[in-house]
Amino acid sequence: MKAKKLWITFVVSSVIASSFNYSYAAVLHEINQTQQVTNGATHISKEILTSEGWQDLNILRIDLSNPNVELKPITTQVLGERDNILNMATQHGAVAAVNADYFDMSSKTPAFGPVVSDGTIDQAYNNDYNTLGPAKYMGTLLVGEDGTASMDYYSVKMWVEIDGQKAFDLSSYNRIPSSVRIPFIIDRSYYTNNQALITKYQSSVGLYTILVEDDEVTYVSSLNEVVEVPKNGYAIMVSGDKFSTYGPYLTEGAEINIAQVVSLNNAVVEQIENLQMAVGGGGLILKNGAAYQGEAHKVSASSKEPRTIVANTYKENEILLITIDGRLSNTLGATHQDMITILQNLGAKDAMYLDGGGSTTLVARNEGETTLTIQNRPSGTVQRNVANGIGVFTTNATGEVANLTLEPSSERTFVGESITFNLKATDKNGNPVQLNQKEVSLSIAGVTGDFSGFKFSPKTTGNGLVVATVGDVSATAEIKVTQPKGLMIEPATLQLDENATKQVQVYGVDSEGYKIPITTGQITWKSKNSKVSAAGTTIAATNKAIDQLEASYQGATGKVNVVVGPSVVALESFEESLGKWAAGGSTVEGKVEASKEVKYHGNQSIKMTYTFNKDSNKQVAYTVFDKPIVLTEDAKSLNMWILANGQGDTLKVQVEDAKGKVHYLTLADSLNHTGWKYMSAALPNDIAMPAKATKLYVYSANGSKEKRTSAIYMDHVSMTRGDRNAENSSARSDYQFDSHYKPTLQAATGNQYSVKVLGPTSISGMVHSDETLAKMSKKVNTGASMIVQASKNNLPLSLSPKVATYNNTFGQATQGALDVIFVGTDNGGIRETNGSQWAQLKQSLQASTGKHIVLVMSKNPTTQFSDAREGKALHDYLAEYKKTTGKNVFVVTTGSTSKEVRIEDGIRYIRLNGLATSTGQVGEGEYLLFKVVGDDIYYTFESML
């Protein structure tokens, strides 16, 4: 068969380039990563936080004028079979790829549009006999030999010519048509022989097979005869009932030519004999940079879906292959109108859909790597098997090393803790070069240590510069070697079954708060109660116990609390024992009864109904348990399920210890929830055990302005086992490792100054005398240059001279070299509260001239943002800001009944509980004190009284 002629036809479309304003979510924050796949092909990853949520884009930017790169279709080796893009790209030797054409998921059929490679059609339907493609406004991507890419509704036609004259039409090439009564062609690309087709049609019309080599008919089979397809030719398949029509043209020795035409609007205006590639797709999106106004095949145009798109740009010979993820948590997808805006922002000129939804997949090798990696997140969590794709190929064989990249497994380590380096090499075209370790020379300056292959074990502290050299090409990487100041064990509290083991992770923490995993062989352990043992990172126990283990490493220590046996033990579900009603004050009425209709566990709960009559004095309603609830020696907290209706009263439990001392433990400062809620009160460290819970009571400290009746239900009381004398396991105390923390701070003198930060001081159910308010005001004011109220819940303290208060909006205050920035997060994060604060925060940080940044918000980004991804993005932004500016960054939040300090990547997250203590004792309330001394800053916690 002679070279196929492809008449690629164009007409000028009457596209009206009107200007439309499509609404699209505001961009709040963007995370971009760019890496070279090969010379001429770049992979760009964009994680975009918008006012609506996260938009995830992966873009292959291809320069088709670069001789090192080209596009080709990639398909499965068996016609009609499907495979995932990663497998297809790997089998074809592509360096990157995206999925391409649409296909029928319900049957084993090829893709809808044509597949053209290196100037020949690999697969195509004749669109005169097939209703797909342009008839359904499904476009085709064409790439000419000169690298020019176009997208439009191209149709394919094909026929057999005898002596230069058209003899008859063909219905398809390497595609099984819906009707075989029009002849079709198969070649060796997908068929070794015709067996599968004969099997399919022999019981109906049957098939004749005409073999063609070098444009000459070499064999005409009998009906349903199984024959091999020529290696350098093709076979024309003719149905048995139509052979009399077409057979006379196809006698042995006849010379024939296959004509194939790709046309636009049925008009031939230009002929291109060598087409680099073509592949089918979907509807047009853009034409000349404007929204396409004609008919277009769009899937779920108005809903946000995963999308795959091909586009060209105003830069000559540049093409974009784009995927947008969707249908997953924390990733939006895109509507058709979203796509228009996104593509225009990317500088696209013309654009067309490829198959999206669950098919959307982009694979590419990472810079310097030989294997391909899935770069996006397919919506089905795994790749879908698809019909074909667009592959990106390098045209050059791998050359000599031209560039090196040296990546340490960690930028920080301790003396004796090794770092492993990954060295990647590429040639002048960015193609990976395999290295022999013997070719590589490694050295280090700034610290001393030993190399073992690509692993370095430091012997001294300091800043190290590692140099890797291959021939005359070098790469460097910086590391920092320190000594641990303390150990952190995760989890901080471990629950073990009896006769069981579990793993923990031990980290060393340096003076800047950076965590580094510790080699297990260098850790020694000590047991407090000799009930639990440990070796390496494995904790083991035999019998039910409460214990605390202390790990030691290079003089640093850390502790883990271990509970062997159940961590939570059920105590009472009020199936038989109930309670009696009691009241504090004559204006309180009520009753206690069993409730079988409303219950959390078992057959019934206790319902306490109470009425607070109009009274300005404190009013209290009690349930006195018929049988006190016993808390054993190993109890750490008392828990129960409470159903409320947002009445706002304070809820406490009365506990009497073994010495007869009564403790009043707070379950809720304010019953502001509706429905069932699990509530817990920590037992004081000094409580004498065993103890017993005797009463549950609600009260309104300020009485009631009018008569109101409320009710609570209580059920399923339990206790949490643990060491009461240990640090609160749910609250981190990283300040113990922090060089900026001091147990006490002297008053500022000279040019020094102090800033005091208060947690919540107005606590529901807690009433203070004027004398107490005055004492707190005096204590806070003394020595303070500025006072920051980090909560909206504040007592009417007399504060001076400079006061700044959090009110869930953006704000700023400055004291010397300390900048305070307020960011509202009450709704669960910045975006949910007011997304414009992202820009305000960045602008303020970039404009800050201060050495110290105190960021005040109500939610901790690392643990409390409802969108954990937004929280991580904010943390990463702050960590990079600290790294590049050298500034100290503190993030102060409020909440809970205990303070906490978490240090992550050098960012100090400090939670203040203010007067919200577990015991309700105002004397246990604390504020945060910053003291600035020159360029240094220190902090501590001081009592409010």
C-alpha cells in the first residue's frame, strides 16, 4: 500500500468572538510546583484555594517547536480492549500522557473519534456512516508536522480507488462498524488474523477477507475463511451478502488505493500530506480566546466535574494538556463556565474537551526519574481503563550527564542520626541518566561525619553543605545538625490490650521545635511502675495496668502514658439505679424520672426537668444519684452522654474522694448544644482515690430574667483510665523543649517591653466580685506595654494602656518589633469565615518590619480547621515565611480547659484556656506573657491573680 494521502481540510469558521463575563470563585491561595519532564515538556501542578474550595489542576505545557518533544496517540494493543493511562504510556515509552477520547463504557468498542499517528490513520470511522464525532459536535485535535495544533469538528471519510477513480466507500479503518454491509479495513496493528471477526459474523452475514500488500490484492478468501493479516498490508472485510457488489473490484492482482480525507465543514482548502497526530475528543470550549458560541458536546456542563482538556495558546506551537480533579473530598471539579475562565487565565487560545469524569488521568515522570507517576487524583481513587490517550515523547536518546539534583531525606538531623541523599542526573534534554554509584563523589563542609554510599552520619553539630560531583557536574544540598533538647513520643497516650504489643514513633526535638525521627537502637526506656516494657519503638504489656515509660536518647527524655486493658470503662447506664430531685433555692422547681423514650444506651436514661423562676440570684437544680458512681484508682476522667436543648446553663458533677473532700468538676461551661453530646471532666491530680460521683447539677449563675423550664437527659456514664499525675495527654507541652520559653520572666526594664495575651475570661457560670476583677486588672496591667485579648469572651476588666481584641475579623496591632495580626476563623477556617483575609494576611506579613509575629485566631490550623487542607496550606505558608525571613512566628488560639504549646516546623502554636479551667477555679487561670529583649523574644505563662 502506498503512503496514505491525508487531505486535511479547513474553512474559516464564522465564530463570533463576543466578550462574556463568567463568574468564578475568587482565588485565595495558590500552591504551584513546576518540573521539567523533558526538554520542551513541563509539568505544572496547581493547588488553588478558592472562595468555593480547592481546585486542583495538573498541566503539561508542551513546546512542539522543540525537536526533542512530540505528541503521539497511545492505545491498547488489542482493538476494543481498554487499559489505564499509566500502563499505556509505559508500554509506548511516553514520558507523560493524559487520557483522550470518549468511548462507550457499556461495550467493548473503540473510542468515538479518529486516531492518527505519523501521517497515517490508525483507527477511524467514516463519518458518512457513523453518527458520532462531528455529528454530535465532538471535536478532533490535529497536530501538523510543523507543530501547529488545531481543534474543531473534523470529519473523516475513506474510500477505495481503482485507476484513480472512486470505486466504493469504506465504513471504518481498524474500527468495527455498526453494520458490516459497507466494507471495512483491518491491519496488523491490532489483528494477527481475522478469527475474531469470522467468529462474530459467521452465523449472520458471514465475511470475505481480501488481503492487500503493496496496493495489490494478493488473496481473496472463501466465505468465513480464517486467514492471517499481512504484516506489511491490510485486509478489506466484505459481508457475505454484499460480496457480489464489491467483489468484482477486488480480484487477485487488482491495484487499488485507499483514499482518506479529514475535512472541516466538507470543504477542502488546504492539503497536508504529513500529519504528526490526531485524536478525537469532545466539544469546543474556546475559539480565539473567547467562549465558543456554537454547538458543543458538553458533559454535565453546569455541575462541577473532573475534566480533561487540550488547548493551544497564543505562543506559537505551544499546547496544553490539562486535568482538573473532582468528585473527591476537598477538590471541586469545574463547570463549563469555570473552564472558560480557567483556560483564559492560563492563556489558552483554542480549547477542547477530552473525556473527563472518572477517566481524567495525567501521568508524567518526575524530574530526573525514569518511571511514570500518576500526578492527579482520579475520581474513582484508582485509574479507569480507557480507550486511548495522548502521549508525550522525547525524540532523543539519553545522553551524558548535564545536570544533577541532590535531595536530602531531611534538611535537619542530630549527631549520630543519618541522612540519606537521593541524587538525580539528567542529560541536556532533561532526560534521566542512570548513575553508577562509583561515578559519584560526595563531600561535606561545615560539619564532620562519615558517608556510606549516599548515607551520611554526622559527628558534629553545625550547618553542613554537601557536594555531589559526577565528572565536571556538581550539585549541593544544605543540612543542619543539632542536638535534641527533648523527646516527643506519638501517641502520647497508648492503649494496649493485655498480652499485646504496639508501635510508637519517637522524635527528637531541637531548640527550634523541629522534630526528627530517632533510630530505634539508640533509645533506652525506663518504666515508672514496672508494668510495661519497651524495646526500640515496640511497647509490650502482659496484664491490665497503668504505667508511664520514659525514653532517653543523647541526654534528652520524653514520656508516654500507657493504658493496658480498656481505656474507657462503662460504669452506669441507669437501667435500675436512678436519682432524686433537689434544688438550691426556693425559686427552683423540678423532678427526676426515668425516660424510656429518649435514651442513648440501654433501655432508659435519667431525665431531669427543672424550672428557674424569675430571680436575679444563682439558681441550681440537682440530680442526686440513688447509688454513687464509683471511680477506681486508675480513673483519669469521668464521662457521660448528655442531651440538652441549648439552654446555656452550666453543668457540673460533684465528686467525693476517699478523704471526704468534695470536688466540683465542670462538664460544660454552657449547655449550648442540642441533642446528645459526649462530655468529660478530668479528675484533679490531688484527688484521693477511689472516689465517687454523687450529684449532677445545672445552674444559672445570674438567675433568670423570666420563668423558664428546661430539661437534660443523662446516660451511659464511663471513666477513662490513665495517669492523673501525667501531663494532659490530649494537650502538648512542647514549651519544655523551646529555648524561647522561660518558667518565669522578670519585669521588663530599659528598652525591653512586655505584651500580655489573655485567653477567655468571661466564662458561663463563673461570677466574680468587683474585688476579683480589680485584682485581675491590676495583675494584667502591671508591666504590660500592650494587652491582647485573644478571645471574644472577655470580662469588663480595666485594661490599659494599649488593648487589642480579637473579634473574628482581620486586624493588626504593633508594639515595637512585635506585630499582632488578627484573623477571623470562628466558622472553621479562614475561607469559611472571610476568604479575603488570606490576601490581607499575606500583605501584612510581607509588609511587616517587625522581628516577631503573633497571629491570633480562634482555630489552630494544624488541628482545628474544618478544611484540614486549608490548615496545612496556612501552616506551610507560615513555615516558609519563617524560613525565608528568620522571624519568630507564634499562632495563638483559644479553647479547651487546658493550655497547650505545639511547635511544628518552627511555628509555635499556643492555645490559651484563660479562666476556663477543668475545676472552675479562677486561681488556676493564666495568661501568656511575651517579653522582647532586643532582637530576642521569650514567653511564659502567669497566673491571672
